[in-house]
Amino acid sequence: MNARSIRARLRTTTIATTAATAMLATGGVALATPAAAATRPVEIQATVLVLDDGQPMVSAIVDRLAKEGVDYEKVDLTSASRPQLTPAFFASQGWLTTRAKFMGVVTPSAEPASLTAAERATLARYESTFKVREFSAYNWPSAGIGLENQYSGAVDGMAADLSGAAKTNGFEYLKGSVTFDDLSPGVSESYGYIAKKAATSNGATYTPYLTLPVPGTGENGSLLGVYAKDGREQLISTVASNASQQHWKVLSHGIVSWLTRGISTSYSRNFLAVQVDDVLLPDAEWNAEGNCTVGDDCDPATYPETAPDATSRMTAQDVDHLVAWQRANGIKLDVAFNGAGAADQKAETGSDPLEASLLANKNEFRWINHTWSHPYLGCVHDDSTTPWQCAKTSTGATNWASQATIASEISKNLAYARTNALPNFEPGSLVTGEHSGLKSLPQMPADNPNLAPALTQQRITWIASDASRESNPRVIGSATTVPRHPMNIYYNTSTKTNAIDEYNWLYTNRAEGGSGLCEDNPATSTCIEPLTQDGFDSYIVPKEKQIALGHVLDNDARPHYAHQSNLTGDRILYPVVEGILGSYRGVYADNAPIVNVTTAEAGTQLVRQQTWRARSSQVQATISGTKLQLFNNSFSAIDVPVTAPSGTRSGLSTFGQSYGGQSSDWVRLRGLGLKTFTLPTATGFATSASWDTSAAATPATPSAPALTPGTAKDGTSTRVVAQPVADSDLIAAAG
């Protein structure tokens, strides 16, 4: 039985029980069905209705709803078999309550062409009756929505301002200014109509939320605002965006908050963790002359590992810089350490200033077990072929690293942590060298079978994986994987010169001196013009900052990872992280700080999100007056994300954690459990209403073509440029 059937059965049972009670009270005489138009208290289901005609703006808001966990139901307006939007589709009249099925509505435009006139009228009546808000995704300014167009064209790179009304109605988490993307100066990326308020009548109003100066006039016009008429509120957008654009990621949370009145099954944070692998070890360095990595794919006779600058390793001075940087920037970089690095250094020279400095400052860091000596814990390498392949035993079976080897690598580093009393250390978290032991194509389509029992033996609960290879958590033995985003600040580069040279080798074509990998893999990589001497600061840093910041703004708890080599030499990791923090803090208010999660915290969030995506249909959330109720239709417990206005109470306690002007948390619901929250004030939804379901809508007949993002009123089109993606699989980055 599916979730909606379960909900229907529960409601039927409730109605039947109520009717039976009424019969007892009247001496066994059945009461008549209430009149269709009788006023009853309203119960609103915490679900957003999405009317989808396939345009990118609708897809963008669906993407945001899904990432935050908001329950939504989508109707494909292009399908001939779609449901008709009749009164019965939207709401029903019960014995005790009037039940509204949707708390918010997303439409392609204010007057969707894919709906009939009867459907549009029913939608308007529903929104007005139940005080349900609508986000109208993309519109041509017209008097019908309180607007008069002043400018049509690209808004790339323009800085828009949020109005005071916006910052008290869903957008409290922002400082006030949002700049539209301009990734490619020669390409129009976002098309918009900057409009002014038109004369309105019959009590209609238009309240600007996002404004821009009209080019050539100096006057401000609106790109986003609320049109209110006849008890109905529509958030009108006259600018086109897509889900990958950074300005959309910034604004879309506010749109969702406005649409849901800040009450939903959702949990949203802006997470950032950067884990630095290989601390205490040296890392092999890129060789610009040979276009290879020393000790990896370089000819050892020509480029020996003992040559000057063949490897890079942090110094005590680098530790001092890291401590000062963390304090100045208010964030910690996680130290993934290999104890053997210090042991080897002391065996060779008698002392290790790097280890001494790290331990003297150990309270400044969060420590992660990266195995004792960083061996490859998958199959044994056979390097007689290019690329390498898994070695075979005498019987032809794959030769795997043994359980004893894996367990020893984990336990020796755990012992190092205990001996040195490392604080802020999670003994259940692990990063294996190169994420080895986990499946990795093409050589290892399956995990090392010895990995799971070794993890269980060592009581590991979280193990890092590469998000570019597998993006979702999965269970292996006692552990769950925590996917980490690779950064294109490569493990084998400690200087800007080497970083530029390797970048050029990977991303330029053969005719310009590159490897041609970008030519051979057009689906996953893009060829660029060779970077010049300033290319690290002018190209690599902005691009990597943008990619990582995109993850931060996506409610994505996956950590990022780089390497200790990036914190020595030219210290090339810092400008990227500083760029992320600077861009973020320039836009977001102090009430929405970056959440600097640990491995266990990140893993917990990712598992909760994954579980909620799979099981959200088993939970019914409803709003009645100042009450929010959650009911678990299943027999097993589930963690439910909840967002509510500040001051909401759960029993006698204040609910949730404050973030971005709202309260939110994960709530554990036992099997068949019910939980009630008391909202601080009236929600704005109707508290009582009647609903006549006798009217019927006529079949949908599109009346006019709808605008699509990137298309002007006159039919001219502009290109929409998506965010760049990381191309980290093009090199074998050490974990």
C-alpha cells in the first residue's frame, strides 16, 4: 500500500470514528452529511503543488524544494493524461475540517497558458480561500500583475537589492544585495525584464522584493515582487535563471521560505568543511619539464625522487600560518594525518619540527585518521601495464590487500592519536589513502572484500569516499561512506607555477602543448586557452571558488578535500577558501553563518537527507491554525526535517536551532508516532473556510505559448550558461 493510500485510509477511519460517536450521541440516528459550503476549521497539508511545463525556472525551484526536503507534488502540464485541476483536486470538505491539499503553488507564469480558464479560476479561488501563496516563475510585465516594463535584456553582473519587505518575509538570511552571474562576458546568461509598478485598481497592490536600476534612467525597477489581489498573493519573477546559477542558489531559499510561510518539512544549512590529507607525509611534486609527477608517472632515471623539489612537505612555519589563518577567518581546516610521516622523519634526521609544531598547537585543529602510512588498500598494483591493473594470485584470483594490513593501518594511527592525546579527534572516522579499498573504476568495480570486516573490527563508523565517483552515502561493514568533493588544487602542486603548468597540461589541446585529454573527453572536460603567468589568481582561484561555493549554497554537507602540499610553498589553497568565505559573507547575514561540519556531522546530515528522500511519503505533515502536526504512517522510526518560525514550541520547550531567521531541526518520529508543534503566531493560512467541490474544470487547452527563460517577448533568445563542474577525474588525485 502506498503512502497516499495509507493517508486516505487513516482519514477514512477518523471520519468513520467521528460519525459513530455522533450516532451514539443522537441515539443511533446517523447525522446528515454536512453541506458542501459549510464553514469548517482548515487543515492544510504541508505539500507544495508544482505545475510544470518543462521550463528551466520551474525545474530550478523543484531542484531547491528537493534539496531542502520540502514535500512537493508535481503535475506535468505537457502530459495529455495529467489530472484536471478541479475543486476536488485541491481540497475536500470533511465532517470536522476542510482539508486543503497544498500549502503553496508553483506556476510557470501568473496566467499559465497550459491551464484552461476554468482551471485558472479554480486555482485562484483555492489560493484566495485558503491564503495559499503562489510563486510565478517567469513573467512578462503587464498591468494584470501590477507591472509596466522598463527594460528588457541581459542582467549579467548587475547588483540587485532586496527591499525591506523581502528581508522581513522569507529573505532574512541575506544582507541585502545579490549580484547576477557573469561567468562569460561575451554571453548573455540571464534575461530579465526590469519593471516599475503599474497603476492598479480593485485593491490590488505590488510590493517589490528585488530591484535593479533601469539602465539609462537611474530609476529602480523590480525583478521580483508580490502581487496581491482579492486575498491572493503571487510572488512574480520577471528574470530567468537556472538551478546551477549562483544568484539563484542565493535567492531560491528565500523564495521557498516565502512560498511555505516558513513552515515545511525541510532543513537547510550552508555547510563548508575542507579536509587536508597527507599531513606529516611529503607529497610528490609535479614536474613541469616532464609533464609528470615525480615518483608516479615520471621516468625515475630522469626525474628521481631524491632530486631537489621532487616532493613538498609542510614546515613548522606553515603550521604557524595555518593557526593564524584559522583564527583570522573563523573556520578550521581538518587535519587528516599519517603518523608514519613523523616516524620516518625522526628516524632519518632525529627530529621532526613539523610534528613538534602540530602537537604544540594540537588544540587548534580537528584531526582525522588517514591511516598510518597511506598504502593503497585495494587490490595489489600490477604496474607492468599502462594503466596499471589488479595483480592476480597463482590461482588467478584478484590479489587484495589483506584484512590484517587494513586493520593495522587503522589501529597504528589510532594509537598515535591516543599517545599524543589529540583533541577534536573522531576515532570512528577514517580516510584511506586515495580512498583505496572502495570500488574505483576501471580497475576495481567492487570494494576490496577485506575492507568491510577490517572497518568493523576497528569500529569505524564513517569512511571518506570520492564524491566525483560516488556521490551518495552507502554502508560498508560497520561504516557509512561520506562522499567528499575533490578540489582542482592538485595534490602534486605546492606552487602557483606548477599548478598553472599542470592545469595547462590537462585542459589545453595538443596543438597548444597540452595533453589533449580535454579533446579526448569532451563530455567531461572543456579545453581552454593556455593560462599565462597570472592564471592561478585570475582563472583557477575564481573557478574553484565558484564550484565549491556552489556546493555550500546547495544544502550540501559533503566535505571538500585538498592536500598538505597546498599549505606549503606558495600556500595555494588559502586564496580559494578565502574567496569562498569572502563571497559568502558579503551576501549572507550574520544569522546564517557557514556551518563548519566534522566528518561525523557531515555523514549524519547526508544519511538523514538520503533517508528522507526515500521515506518522505511515509510522513504526513499538516497545519491547523497555530498547530503543526507530523504523523509517521510507517511502523519504523524516521528522522523528519522541520522548519518553522522562530518561537515555535515542542511541548514545553522551544523548538529547533535558529538559522537564517527561522528555527529548524531534525525530529525523530517513532513508528506510527504523532508530534505536535505550537507555532508562535497565526501562520497566515486560513483558519476556517468552506469549499464547494461540485464544480468541474474543462479539459486543458493551451491558449498561448509561454515565455521560457532566455527568450525575450519578441522571440529572440539568449544562451544560459551553467556553472562549471569539477574535472577531477582527469588525474589520479591522491586521497
